[in-house]
Amino acid sequence: MTRSETQRPAIGRPAQIDQDQIVMASLRLGIDKLSMHAVAKSLGVSPTALYRHVENKEALINLCMDVFCERLTVPETTEWRSYLEQLGLNFYAALRAMPGAAGYGMRLGPSTPAAYRIVDRSMNVLRRNGWSPADAWFAYSAVVNLTFDSVRRREQYDALLAESNGEAPYAILKLNDETLSAFPDLSWSFSAPMHDLESLLERALACMLDGLSMRIAGATHV
């Protein structure tokens, strides 16, 4: 064996990645910062390695939405209120489990066959309960938009919380008794326990569904 052979550095195997890792990395980056180069860099591989699994950026975006929609549990009930309430909570849970997915969904809307199946199922439940197409779309969109917005707000809050080293990120949450003395009704409101964002979503969904019940009941008695 020659000197050059003994000193030649070992050639390691290229990093092994799969489609799921690519999707999760893409979601973490967010749709605004997404590029094949950025995803590859975050995974410690070359962009060429990505193209073995994904054709291009557009295909990657659609794949992200498909993977998310396939992981979403669609309610089995055919009672419209229970269905919409559970759909909203299931959307929230799925979005929280895949950080960054909310940004994709809000930007793209339903854009893949997996997403179309969710909408189709929702329209089926509402149609069977006597809803008009316009009201069905209004109700579905209202629930989904509320859920997506709640997740985005939660992600923003978590980011601010991390930046502030765990301290309350909003100035109003840092008000002391001396400052609050000039705002007696604001001080009074602080006597209530602060709700976490998940329970606020549940209450908001309940209020929305109450309003939809009244809307539909009124429409059926015209």
C-alpha cells in the first residue's frame, strides 16, 4: 500500500433522507422561505438528493398539503354540529403536530386531492342535513379559517415566548397593580382566570356554531 493510499480520507456515504423528512423540513421553514436549496441545507444534503424524492418546488408544496391532509382525522358523525366542531378541533391538533402547516393551508387553500376529499366529506354532511351550497361553504370556511388563525396565533405566541425567555410577551400581561389602579375595569377583568389558547378555540367554535344554528333554523322557517 502506498503512502498516498494510506493518507487518502475515507469517503463517507451520503446522508440518507426520505420524503417524510423533506416534508417536515419544508413545513418548519414555512412557505415564505421555502426553496429546494433551503430545504436541502436544513437537512444537511445537496439539492440533488431532494430531487430523487420530489420533482420540483411546486410538487413539494402539494406534497406538504397532501401529507398534512392524510394525517387529519375526519369525523365519522353525520350530525352537522358535532361534525364541524370535531373537524375544527382535529384540524387544530393536526396543525399543531406539524408546525408550519397552517401557513401553507392559509396561502393555498384546498389544492390537492387529499384536501378535496376533506371538503367533499364536509359538503356531504351539510348537504344531507339540508344546508344550501352557499351556507355549507360559509360554515366550512368559517370553521377552518378560525382554526388556522388560532394555530398561527399560537405559533406566533410561542415564538415571542421563546424570545422573551419564558416571560409574558405581551405588555398588557405585565401590568402591575399600581398601573392597573388607573384602569379599574381592566383590573376587574384580570380577576378571571386566563384561558389557554386551546380552550379559547373551543369556546370560539361553540359560539360560532351557536350562530350557525340560529342562521340555519331561521332559513328553514322562511
